[in-house]
Amino acid sequence: MRLFAATLATETNTFSPIPTSLDSYREVVFLKPGEHPTDAPRMCTAPLFVARRRAAAEGFDLIEGSCFAASPAGLTSRQGYETMRDQILKELQAAMPVDGVLLGLHGAMVAHGYDDVEGDILERVRAVTGPGVVIGVELDPHCHLTIKRVQLADVIITYKEFPHTDVVERAEEVLDLVLARLRGTARPVMSVYDCRQIASYPTTLPLMRAFVDRIKALEGKDGILSISIAHCFPYGDVAELGTRVLVIADGDKAKGAALATRLGEELIGMRGKTAPDYLDVATAVGTAMAANAAPVVVAEPADNAGGGAPSDNTTVLRELIARGAEDAALGPIWDPVAVRLCFDAGLGAHFPLRFGGRTGPQSGQPVDATVEVTALVRDAWQSFGPTRVPVGDCAAVRIGGVDVVLISKRTQALGLELFSNVGIDPLTRKILVVKSTNHFMAAFGPIAKRVLYVDSDAPLARDYRRIAYTKVQRPIWPLDAETKPGIIY
């Protein structure tokens, strides 16, 4: 038995002012066949990582294709996308004949000329393999689960957790179902229910935590092989944006459709209840400063680089400075120029620095202050589960009672190392401001005495009615009060 595996992934914010080029992939994941590290998967490469680990023991040969991934930003260039896609297709063609294909994709990638990148990849992979080859796909839940993808693949599974702590486990399930189909021990059939809604579903909050736990309990029983919730990615303006429920049943499509309908109706009943409460900037900072227990973690999802934002908005920082906050730390602010200036000034320097507020109007005003350079680190990283995420060269600067982490490689706040790299102990700070939506919770949740969410004036508006969609199929909640949910596949 022969399996081919490859990855091509990014999360595209179609409103982002930051273009995604081929160099954007080279900076993050740009691995030729056989070059994937052995320690842990990289962004969306878990299917290849898992298959490599299991191939010898389970009696199949793995042919490794290339792996390409970039940090979330704006549209990928047409030439860049086609170059990477065609390289993977060339490798697949050379590997033929194969029995199965494993693809690590994101699900919300958009390139110039391609609103449904993953659908395009699957269509071309299927053209190479023909109808008899089993195609398994792992997707991020913040995906657009288009009908085209479901029609072309045999198995699609999304991560269940947000933050995404189960990437490897879900890749194991993809491989399990692909092998079961090839060995004739299961006949996966997919059903999809469209909830017709745009929402956020952090699984660390009680309502979604209980929902995901119920889903897990249903799997492996009564002919249900897998259940996935495609949360949607609200900042991708594409036709099939929205929450969808995917159920894989063993040969019984009607059973899968019935369960997908039941679960979809549950999600519709949760409208407006699955996301945290958001405070305005002044209220969030004031509440954090007045808290008796520490640390208070203040999350700023609107400037989350993981959603394609620049991560250089200064509004929350300027509020902390104006109020004279003490024992506060904020990060990350993406500003490679400021980092370079800090390195030039040197450790311990006090000098006038302008930083932040660089990318566009929604980055806010830059901060102009005399800062103290308290730390300088080359090639730093932070952890996210088993993976090390690079932050590049970074610097810590102090303004009064506030320490700021400046980074040169754009990413969101994920691990405690974001602060500890530069000598800031998160446990000793009264206030920690993190630019992230919910991935920060895996590391910061266990140490936080309280978590507050702030909706700033940064680009990722938490009220989706404020987003200027032009392509999204209507009606859809919360843009429209009345919707028409139902089974679509």
C-alpha cells in the first residue's frame, strides 16, 4: 500500500493589508520532500508527520511531498500559489500509482483568482489520482467547508479544539479512516449541515466545552465514525463562509445527515452565546488595574496576527501608559524596524523610540516615548503545544510601569516564552495583555486569575455586522435575522 502526503496552508484574511508572497511561505514552512523535522509537526503538516511515524508498523509506504505554510495575512499571490500547488502535483504524479493521499490544508486559504484554494487543490489531485484513490484531508476548524471539497475528498476531519491542541490526534483519525477505507473495514460517507451563521466558538468556555465533549462521546458508536464542526473564518470574504457540521458515518448517509441536523440545530440554539463578553479598552484596562488577584490576562482578539491582523495596534498600550499602570506587560507588537533600533541602541539604553501604529489606520497612532531597552534576544521562539513558533529577533522595552515585547516575525501570543524570553516572568505581573483570540488560553489560561477580552479599534472586528462583506451568501446570521439552515450535502 502506498500513501502520498503533502501540505499547503495559510489562513487568509481577505481584508488584510499584508500581502502573502512566496517569500512569506519561505519564512515559515517551506520543506521539500524528506525535509520535515522529526520532533513535531509544523503548521498543518500533522498528516505527513503522523503517517511517517506509523508507516513501517502498519505496512504502508509513505511518499512525502512538499510542505508549504505561511502565517495568516492577506491573499496569497497567484504566482506563489500556483508554483507551490504545481510542485505538489508534480510530486504526486511522480509517486503514482498510490492508494491514498493525505493532505494537510488549512481550509481558509484564498489566492488571487482562487477563492476556494483547497477545492482547487483537491480537484487537481483527483484529476491525477482518478476516482479509486482515497483522499483524506485535515482542516483547521476556522475553514470554509465548501461543497466542492466534500464532493472531491473521501475523508475530511477538522480539529475539535480551539485553541488547537488536538492537531496530531485529528491527523491520526484522518489516517485511521483512510486506512480503514482502503482495507475495507469501514465505508466513510460524509453529510454536511449548514447552520447559516457566522460566530466564534472557543472550546475553553463552558458552552462549547460541553458541546465538544458530547461530540466526542458520540464518535465510534452506532456507526458514527467522526464529527467535525467547521467554525468558519469570519475574516474571509468568500461565498461559502459560515458554520457547518460534518458527520462521517459508516456507510449510512441518512444516519449521518440526521445527526448533523441535530447537532447543527443545537449550534443554532447557541447563537450569541458561544463567544466571551468583550469590554471596551478603557473598561478592560480599568478592571484589570483594579483587580485584587494577579495576573489578570487581557486578550485583544482584534489585533490577532493569527487572524491576519498586523499586531501593531497601540490603543490598549496607550491606555495603560496614560493610566500609569504598574507591573504590566504587553505583547507582541510586530515592528521589525523598532527591534532593529533597539539592537542598535543596545541593552540598557534609554533612547527615544517610535514604535507600533505602522501598517495602516487601524494600527492606531505610533507610540513616541523614551524607552529603556531591558532585553534583546536573537531568533527567539514561543511554544504552541508540541510546536515551536518563531518570533524572530525580539526586544523588550519599558515605559514607566509597562513592559512591551517587540518582535520581528509576525505572530500572535501563544506561549509563556513570549515574555520569559526577554526576562519577563508572567507569574509576577499584575496585568498581561496578549494579542490573540483564544490560542493564548492553552498556556496563559492555567496561570490567569482572571481573563478579560477587549474589543479594540484594531482590524478584526468582533461584531461581524461591521465587516464589509461582498461575496458571502445571504441570508446568514448575524447579518440577517431570518436564515434557512439545513442539510446541503
